[in-house]
Amino acid sequence: MTRNFEWAKIKEPRVVMRALIGALVAANLAAAVMAFKPFGGSAEDLQRRAATLQDQLAAAQARVAITRRLVDKVEGARRDGDRFLTQYVVDRRKASSALNAELFRMAQEAGVKPGQIANEYEAIEGSDTLQMLNIQAAFEGSYQGLTRLVNLIDKSPRFLMIESIQAAAPQGNAAVMGVQFKIHTFVRGAVEDAP
């Protein structure tokens, strides 16, 4: 009986109208909240946020452009370095014979007589692919010939660096001088490549 009584109350027009008006008031309040304080922000807030995001995007694109230029420069430097090493630095496996042949050719061109040549390899700290080759080379000849030899060694395409020159005084009236060169150059190839 109580159930019938509650259903009867709900079916009254006054209660239905109050419920309908309450639902409409709640809907109006929800609409007012959304109209006056939108959840995404006002139009001005959205424009400011869009402008901020646009500025951040422009800054990020500028950083990407700078990074791309740096990458291009690094790759260009790597290519230039590889080209330099290929052109001026001898492979370790061919170094002794190639550099000795080069020194003999320069001695012949300068008109001096080559003597003993000794090679010694030295590791370069921080490099796995380069080594220094120390060359001790003796030559005999006239002052002009030895001067020409120094010039040829200095301008050699093999990147030879003269560290020191020790000259022995000529014996007697002979115009022949003995000279000992200490020459440095670099060779490509790891220590493991050594014969």
C-alpha cells in the first residue's frame, strides 16, 4: 500500500512540474557555467595559448635548422678529413716501402746519396687509426744537393715533417757532407695491422 501511495505522489502534476523545472534550472546553470567560463578557456586565452605554442614551434624549428647545419658541417669535415688522410697519409702496411721509395726518389732528384734508413712506429694517444712513424735517414752530398733535398722533403705530398737535421763536417777538402735527418709522418692503420 505504501508503494502505491509513493507512485501516486509522483504522478501528480505539481510534482512533475517541479521536477521538470528543477531539471531545466540545472541545465541552465550548466549552460551558464560553460558560457561564462568555458573549460578550454576563453577565446582570448585560447589565442594567447596558440601564440605561445606558435612561438615555441618557431624556436624549435630554429634549433632544428641550427642542428641540421651543424650536422652538415660535421659530415663535411669528416669527408674532408677522410680525403686528407687518403691523400697525404700512407697506409701502415705500405708505409715503410712507400716512404723509403719516396726518400730515395727525392735523394736522386736532389743529387745526393742515400744512406741507411730506419723506421720506428709510435702510437698516438687518443687515436685508434693513426700512428706516428719516426724515420732516421742518412744522406751524403754537396751543400746545394742537401739543401735541395730539405726543400723536396718539406714539399713532399706525403706530409713529411723534419724534426731535426744533424750535419757532419766534411772530411778534408771534400765537398761531401754527411747529414742525418729525423723525420716524422703519420700512417693510417691500427696497431693490430702491424706486420
